[in-house]
Amino acid sequence: MMSYPQEAKDLFLDCFDSDENEAEIILSFAHAFGEISLSYLENEPANMICRTEIGCGGFTADYIFACCTEPKFRNKGIFSRRLIDAVGDKTAFLIPERKELFSFYQKLGFEPIIHLEAEFFGIGCAKDVNDVSCLYDKYAESEAFPRKSKPL
């Protein structure tokens, strides 16, 4: 039973490589434990930001997730302004869906908090440490890479 706007699910499915089951799980979580914020342009959903507060040992931060913009509304700066306003001066973190989005979020003030040091032999990447794209691809192919959960 859905208790969030159908428009949120439609936007999620338009923007992410996902199925309805995964959309339902993520958006139900956002609705139950946080918030789903939609913005509209031309009377249709333009983008979405979901967030929830996560805490541990007296430390709290906003976890930002399921952020997306309808493709025809991208590259207009609308999402960037909304995200900056939503975060404000709070501590927040997110995990970009694609490696290409890391630089986008860094331009908005987010900084990487995970540092990976690895030594690879014979995997086909240049020996240059800055060959991050190749290393990410190899990581994504490995057994250590998180996979989407499968429906029971």
C-alpha cells in the first residue's frame, strides 16, 4: 500500500535503473522515516529529494537519497539550489548513484569521505593512481561491490 505521491514513484522510475519493487521499498522508507520533497515545473514533477536523519552516539546527520531530476529539466540549476537549501548548515551525506555524479556533488560542497587505497596487478588499469574511472569499473565488477537486493 503506497502512502506517498504516485508522482514520486513515477519520477523515481523515470530517473533510476530500477523496478517498481525497489521504488516502493525506497519511497516507503522515505515516507515513513524521513521526507520526500518534490518540486514542480510546468505543472509536473521536476525533481525529488528524499532525506532522513541518521544518528549514532550523539552524532546526527541527514542522509540524502533518491535525488533525481526529470531529464527534460536537467542542467538548469534547479536541483542544485534545492539541495543546497535543503541541507542548509546541517551535516549531510549521500552516495551518488553513478561515478559521474561525484564531481557534481563536489561542486555543491560535498566531499568524499571514503578513501580507497588498493594495489591491482594485471587488471588492465593504468598504473597511474589517478585512473579512478578504471578502478571504479573494476570495483563495480568485483564481489565486494554492493548489489541491489532481490525480492524474496
